Amino acid sequence: DLHQHENYFSRETLDRLSGKRTDKVWLETKRNHPDTVYLLFSNLSPMVSSSQVDEHTGVETKLCRFRYEAVKELLQKPATVLIFLGVEKRRGPSSPSSSQMEEGVQEPPAWFAISTDEDAAELLKRCREKNCSFPKTPNRDLLTFSEEEAGIVAQARSVLAWHSRYSFCPTCGSSTQLEEGGYKRSCLNADCRSLKGVHNTCYPRVDPVVIMLVIHPDGNQCLLGRKKIFPARMFSCLAGFVEPGETMEDAVRREVEEESGVKVGPVQYISCQPWPMPSNLMIGCLAVAISTDIKVDENEIEEARWFQRQQVIESLLKGPHPAFTFPPRQTIAHQLIKHWIGMNSNL
Amino acid sequence: DLHQHENYFSRETLDRLSGKRTDKVWLETKRNHPDTVYLLFSNLSPMVSSSQVDEHTGVETKLCRFRYEAVKELLQKPATVLIFLGVEKRRGPSSPSSSQMEEGVQEPPAWFAISTDEDAAELLKRCREKNCSFPKTPNRDLLTFSEEEAGIVAQARSVLAWHSRYSFCPTCGSSTQLEEGGYKRSCLNADCRSLKGVHNTCYPRVDPVVIMLVIHPDGNQCLLGRKKIFPARMFSCLAGFVEPGETMEDAVRREVEEESGVKVGPVQYISCQPWPMPSNLMIGCLAVAISTDIKVDENEIEEARWFQRQQVIESLLKGPHPAFTFPPRQTIAHQLIKHWIGMNSNL
Ligand SMILES: Nc1ncnc2c1ncn2[C@@H]1O[C@H](COP(=O)(O)O)[C@@H](O)[C@H]1O
Ligand SMILES: Nc1ncnc2c1ncn2[C@@H]1O[C@H](COP(=O)(O)O)[C@@H](O)[C@H]1O
Ligand SMILES: [Mg+2]
Ligand SMILES: [Mg+2]
Ligand SMILES: [Mg+2]
Ligand SMILES: [Mg+2]
Ligand SMILES: [Mg+2]
Ligand SMILES: [Mg+2]
Ligand SMILES: [Zn+2]
Ligand SMILES: [Zn+2]
């Protein structure tokens, strides 16, 4: 099943139509089109409306959607960043819209993200919905969208985070200008080396990170660690940035040994997750330990321990007093742990 | 088998000892140590000695290795970039060196890479070996090392390529200084936002790229394409950069459809390869097509075609007049193709 391993932030609702990013006329038409949807970002947070669904389900967050008329004067401001996100994916042939029957097939609505430095309180007044806000703690507040909206937020926030940190040319230090629907920044210094040939300095950055559940050689325990900043009693998978000139599998082995002292043999890729804080690609793996003594790197990890499968199952099911907690279901760490407890101990 | 999918540029010969990067005293001791090995880079090319092995095997390239005494005055020059690569991995317990028996266990030799802007011809005079050079065409000349040296070149060249393009702070445009053994650049502007918290602007960049062999729904054909710049009759796998907010699997589906018009269903990760031109992580996948009509994106691809398994086998075995050629064995594209022809057509 294709959707077996779908993680939060991974659903693709829009067709990115990357070929249209260089088509200025087409982009201009879409910008002014009455069907076009705009999302508003302030400080890398999207404007959302929140509602308490019920005691059990918790908060449900929805993106506030704007039309061209409501944002057009923001588009004129020099500090505004505009990103073309894509167009809504056409439904399958089973549900053709009546307009598709006609000569000029109606194109599906385009989506854009706007980042603005206007005052947040003023921006909120534009919205007719209730309980609107720009959430302040992305790691928590961006986890309450629907799967569809989460995928859009992942794309928009990653690209906007890049613009907010990469407005100068790393090759010569000059200012840069936004191009290609928000997917390129070109140096304004005509003599800059970055303008000769194709260089990654001009394109958004995606940082590959390995995140791994390390399995004890006995197959019935897993290695979890906690950072000082974690909530009390929370443990998670080890993780780390892939370094230059390194494979994913070697990054898993290196990071596990650095952080916990445990040596790892075979590594198996399971699934991945875009994590837009700011723009990581979390590469989820299972890793089989070939040693068991733990010696944590105290700069990064406060504690690392082997957990029995049964302990993990009890904590995931959240009895009245779980001994430990894990990150929420929206994280790939949670999904790797769940994947493992569903597996046979017979590796 | 762990080494089943080992690709060129992937062998880890050195232990990176990333914890030592912040230990200035230790690094200083290693810099001056008589056992330490230095590699010299000019214009992102390592100094190598080449020998024609025989008509069949072709050229064999070896890294020129220097001792501290031979490079110490280069280390004083302001334009020199020095990267700590790691220490040689200790052999297993089966072959302990005699010194390990003694009290003060002898540490294995450390390796550094030096990038200098000194005149290349002058640099070559330092070397006692014959046929030394700084190769000019990395895509070809960096493919003739041993597996061990290729892994070291991948690491060194990726990090040096980052320094050569990222000497200014992307957040404020100021100059930056090299830190942590060459794995960090910090902004020299004390007021810069990049100094508050941890940001990717300070760390080397690794660009994840998906590269995929697309299999026809009949299981017996694969999709290969060629760019205009390829040698005549060479075809290869499609490939493309993973975008922000996207999974590897969705990047495969998007890039294949963009470049060839073919729609892809299931995607399976096979293996990956660091590609140090400049610092890509090539993520190799098999992908199963769910449509077969080809419509190439002419900006990127000159031609794309379905190839019969038998045609591919004949071309790989290189009879006297192969109808097509593929990239060399050192590329993950070649390995994906080889992997597929060894597979059963019964997906
Ligand atoms: N791209 C990056 N973004 C942020 N931190 C990085 C990056 N690359 C390396 N680091 C460093 O890696 C540390 C986190 O360790 P880890 O995630 O285990 O690799 C950070 O505190 C940084 O010092
Ligand atoms: N990190 C990057 N480095 C170089 N080119 C990039 C990067 N990201 C996007 N691109 C663009 O992607 C094109 C290559 O297409 P593809 O490899 O198929 O994604 C280049 O010509 C650039 O326009
Ligand atoms: Mg870590
Ligand atoms: Mg790390
Ligand atoms: Mg780490
Ligand atoms: Mg491509
Ligand atoms: Mg692309
Ligand atoms: Mg492409
Ligand atoms: Zn520039
Ligand atoms: Zn700065």
C-alpha cells in the first residue's frame, strides 16, 4: 500500500507545476485570479483559526484563506515575499467537473503564500473568521492541521524560512532578488561567480537528517534518548544531520555512536518526513545494534536507555500513569516506534 | 550483507571524530604531529599522481599525501582553508598494533585537507611523486581512485566546495570565519541574527537528490533519458533535487512526471551515494510506472525512451557495437540499472 508510511507534513495536495515558475505571464494571471487562494505568514507562522473540537480530540487548526482582493495591497509592499505553491490537484476521471467538458478547460485554483512584516494584530483584523492567530510555538502549533493542510504548511514554511535567512548572496555578500515564483534568489552583483553556471546558493536549502530507532541485538528492546529541553519523562529516537560526503546509513551509524556509544550494524530505511523547522528532510530508519553499552554524549543527550518492547507498548497506549512518554503521532519518531512494536522480534 | 549496495564515494575509511572539532588543543596537536596526513586541493581538485595501469584497466589515480613539514608554511597563509577529516579507523581486535599494548595507547594518524590559492604549478613542485597533477574535469577524473580514497575525496571536496561558495553570511552579508575544524562558519557581525540560536546558515550544505530507475508496468522495460550534454548515445536514470516540504517518494513522482510525462506509483529506496560535485546526496530508488506515454521536458531532457531489459543487458556487457551506453560503474545510475537487470521481472 502506497499510503502505508504516510507521515504528517507529507501529503501532497497541490501540484507544484514547477515549469510555471519561470512563466511570468501565467503567474501574473494567477495572482489576480478570483479563485486563487492566499495564505498569510507573519514571522514564519501562518494565520490560522483554531477551535476546541472536544476534550478528547483537542484543538483543530485551519489555515485562513484569502482572495486576491483582500491581499492585493500587501503584494505591492517591498518587504512582502510571495511564493507560488501550486494548483489544486485535479480529481480523478471519476469526478470530472462540468467545465472540463467545455472547450476551454477550467484550470484548478492556484495557491500562494505571502510573508509580510506588517503588524500581526493589524493583519488579524483582515480575517472574518473567529479565533484567528499567528501561533507562536511552531513545534507544537503546526501539528494540529488536517493532513492536507499540513502538507501545504510544510512546503510554504520551508521556502519562507529560507528567504528569511538567505537574503544575501553567500558567494559575495551582495543583496539578492527573488525569482521563479519564490524558488530562486539571484545575486544583484553582476560580477558575482554565482551568476556563472548553476549553483546551489541560488536555490532553497533542504537539510537531510537521519532519525533512527536502534534495536537491541536481542530484538526486544529499543534505544531511546532524551535531550534536556524535552518535557519530563519524554524519550525519542536519536537523530542527526547527514554530513557532506556521507551516506544515510553511515550517518545513522556515526550519530548513534556519537550520541550513545552504541555501535550499529545493518540499517534499513523505513520512510521519511519533511520537517519545516526550518527545512529538514527527516529520513527514518531502523538500525540493529551490535553493541549494547551506553555512554551518552552529554552535550547533546541527557540520558539514553534501552526500553523493553512491553514497556514501550504500555507507554504508547498511555495508561493512567505511563512511566515514559514519546513524541506525538505527527512525528516520524512516533511512527518508527509504532512500526517497531508492530514487528516481530525475530529480525 | 552490509556491503551489498556500497557505491563509489561511499566507503568510510576515516572516523570523523566530530566531537574533536571543538577541541582546539587536540586539533593543534594533530596539526603538528609527524604522522598526520595532509591532502592538497587547488580549485577544488586534489593533487594526485596517475599511472596508466594497463590498456584494459585504464588510469589509476592516487592522492598525494604530505606531512606537516611539507605544508606548514601554507597553513600560515590567510587564504588557506584547513579541514579536519578524521583519524584512520582502528583495525579490529584481531590485529592490535604493538603500541596499543602500552600504557599511552598510540592514536591513529589524523587526516586534514588543505585548500590553497597558491599557484598550482608551484604546488606540484612540492611533490616527489611522478605524474602529479590537479585534475581539471572532476566528473571524470575523480572516478579513478580506490574505494578508500574516493570516500575521503567525497568528504573533503564537499566541505571545501561549501567554503568556496559560502564565505559570506547569507543572513546579513558580512564576512564569516571558519570554525570547528572546518565544519562551521560563523558571522563576524556581532549583531547578526545567525549568532542567536542554531541555524543551518553556519553549517555545510548537503543537497538531497532523488535518482530513479523507472520500471514499465510490464516489468521488462525501464525508462532512461539523456541530456544534451551527455556523450553521444549515452542514456541514464532521471534525477532531480528534493524540494522543500517534500518526501523522497513524492520527489521521485514529481521529477519523473516533469521530465518525461510518465506517472509513477510505488517507489522503493535502494541505496544512496554522496556525490561531491558540489555536495549532493544521491538517493537511489526504483519506481514503478503507472502510465507509459512519454512527453519530455525539453529544457532538461533531450530524449527519454523505454528500453527492453535485453537491450540494457547487451549494452551493459558492452559488445563491440553497443547501441547505447550508460554512465560508468562508479555512478549510482549504473548500479541501479545493474540492480534491476538482476531482478526478476515479476515485481
Ligand atoms: N544544517 C544544520 N542545521 C543546524 N545544525 C547543524 C546543521 N549541521 C550540523 N549542525 C550541528 O549539529 C548539531 C545537532 O546535532 P545532530 O542533529 O545530532 O547532528 C547542532 O547543534 C549544530 O551544531
Ligand atoms: N540545490 C540545487 N542546486 C542546483 N540546482 C538546483 C538546486 N535546486 C534546484 N535546482 C534547479 O534544478 C535544475 C536541475 O533540475 P533537477 O535536477 O531535475 O531538479 C537546475 O538547473 C536548477 O535550476
Ligand atoms: Mg542528534
Ligand atoms: Mg551531527
Ligand atoms: Mg548528533
Ligand atoms: Mg533532473
Ligand atoms: Mg527539480
Ligand atoms: Mg527535473
Ligand atoms: Zn553574489
Ligand atoms: Zn551575519
